[in-house]
Amino acid sequence: MAKMIMIHFGELYTKGKNRRDFIRQLQNNINEVVGSFKVNIETKHDHIYLKNIKDNDMVEIVKRLQNVSGIHAISEVLAFPLDLEQVKNYLLELVLELRPKTFKVITKRKDKLFPMRSDEINRYVASHILKNAEIKVDVHAPELPMRLEIDATRILVVGKRYPGLGGYPLGSAGKGLVLLSGGIDSPVAAYLMIRRGIKIAAIHFAAPPYTSDEVLKKIEALAAKLNNYQPTIRLYIVPFTKLQLAIYENAPSGYAITLIRRMMLRISTVIAKRHGYKVLVTGDSLGQVSSQTLESLVVINEVTNYPIIRPLATFDKNEIIKIAKEIETYPISILPYEDCCTIFPVTNAVTSPKLDDVLAYEHSFDYESLISEAIGDTTKKDIKLDSHDDDLF
Ligand code: ATP
Ligand code: MG
């Protein structure tokens, strides 16, 4: 008898002919998070099984699997050879040990070659237990449900079941580039994309020396939290200082945020096209701050025809904070830091910027060569699960 984990796919069932690719992708993603535990992965059309699990690793493996998108549920199972005698004896021992008042045997036969039908198996096992223990059958709400699954090579006794994250396997729906600030919202937006199967990379605009190295550590710490859901996250850091200073020189301060955001989108678009990210993602939420009124978003968006997803567009701040706490980015996000947009405090930010004015300010300096320079000096780094110390912060 061997201890295994059975992984249920859930939502994948709706995906028809893409199913095979999805399962392959899910298998790779599972391998990436549990590979270091030296388990064997067996993939069937309806489940993925993990075998050779050391007792000590079980808890950590289940915890990691619970963060893998595309997994609907995870069950601990015991695998027996095709020998019902062993199974019924094991279940009797379990009853004698746990002493439940009621039970029910529920068998699923995946391989119809097994010589007994499901209801025959149920009765056969149940009568052995009833004969040898003080217990009753309860078909509606059994205290100890005994789930058996029989395939061509083995009988599985299905044990404890844990909920999974749901959604689609990471990478099965393409790649996206998240504009990651040090705030509360953008890490949550990143997480919501990951759950939909979009593999993400992050881009951050830093304005040293006005923004400190602490900010970069903060961004890395946020990415490290997201590693729980995506084990490798590529992080692009764009040096933004020269562009930002040029903006403050050439536009009134009320328009600075609008111009800054437009430059961020221009640069992000180039990097996304160059590296095959199909969408840009931001943490914008409608109406939160002046740069996020509908008028502002439209003027900012005008620089690109690249698709932008704003997963938080309609969320209340409270809903966003709730998710940020669940994924543990919140305590990092609320640490004080200088965002590149807050280094020169703006008290009079316009809430409905005029596109003509914006274009006039932009034409007054050579932003294109500053953009090229910033892109040329952009650095990248992969933030990985298992390779960072957990207390970056
Ligand atoms: P957040 O909490 O994500 O910072 P916010 O409510 O503070 O959001 P803004 O500061 O207006 O909103 O930023 C809107 C979005 O622009 C952010 O969610 C993020 O996607 C992007 N953004 C802002 N600053 C940066 C930055 N320095 N680097 C990368 N992206 C940024
Ligand atoms: Mg912010």
C-alpha cells in the first residue's frame, strides 16, 4: 500500500479539445513547485497523481499544490493492488482505530474489467466491516465515507480532500506584463491574472536617487509573495529618473502624473511587444485617485493600442485589501516608500486632463530619445520560489 496525492482538474472539463495541452501545462507547473521533493508524477486523462511522497513532505506539498492555478482539489489517497481483501482489511482496521458511528462505501469503477460491479463491491466491503465492528451504515451523512476508485492496475482509497485554487493552469492563456508599483493594488491585479492562467512578468519604474534601494527590495518582496502562485517571476526595472525630471521641467505639476503614466505605458508597450507579453496589466481602480477618473484613463490610454487589462477596475478598496491580506502582500505594500510619482508632491493634479494640452507639453521636449535610453538601460531579474530568503522584509 502506498501513499499518493490525487489532483482534480475541475474547470478544465469545460475546455474540450484544448484539454490535452492544459493537462500538459498543469503537469509542468506542478513539477516546478514540487520537483524538489523528488516525487513521481503520473498523468492520466482525469487526474494527475503524485507518488513516492515522503511522510514529512506531505503537508508542504499539499500547501504548495493549493496555490497552483488550474487545480480544483487535492486528495490524499492510498493505492492498493487489485486485491479487495487487502482493502477491506485496511478499512476495517481504520474503523477499529477511529471508531466512527456510521460509514458508507462509495465505489467508482474506472475500469469496467474489474470482475465485480460497484454496488457489489460496496456491499462486499461493508458487510465485512459490519460483521467485525460496532458500526452502522448511513447512506446520507456517513461519519466516515469510504471512497474507492478502481482502475486497470490498482484500487485507490481516497482520503482527506483539500480545496485548490481553481482557475486555469498558469501559462495556458499566454503571458502578461504587470505594471508593478509598491502599492496595494498592482500585486492584487497580478494575482488575479495568474489565477486566470496568465503567466506574468512585472515591470517597475524607479527614479533613483529620489527613490531608494528600499523600494526595489519592496518590489522584490512583493514578487516573492506572488511566487507562491507563480514560481518564477521576471522583473524588469526601468530607470525613470531622466524622463521624470524632464516632465517636471516641461509640464505644469498638475499634469505630471498624466505624463508619467503615458510614458510608463509607452515603455511597457515596447517591452511587451519585444518579449511576447500579450497584454499589459495595471492596478487601476476607477475613481480611486485623480489619475484614475475615466477621463484620465482615456487620456493616459491614448498612447497605446496595446490591450490593457485592469482586473481591479470595478473593485472597492476594501475588496482589494481583503485579497491583499489573503495573499500576504498587504503588510509589504503598506510599508512607507517613495513611489516615483510621489517624489515631488502634487497637490493640484488635474482630474480631467485635456489631450491637446498633454500633447503640447510632450512636444516641448524630446521624450522619445529619453524613452529609448530608459529601455536600453532596463535591467531584468528572475525572482524565484525556493531561492529567496522569506524575510526580505
Ligand atoms: P497601486 O496600489 O498599484 O500603486 P494606486 O491606487 O496607488 O495603485 P496609482 O499609483 O495611480 O494607483 O497607479 C496606478 C497603476 O499604475 C498601478 O496600479 C500600477 O499598475 C501602475 N504604476 C504606478 N506607479 C508605478 C511604478 N512606479 N512602476 C510600475 N507601475 C506603476
Ligand atoms: Mg500607487
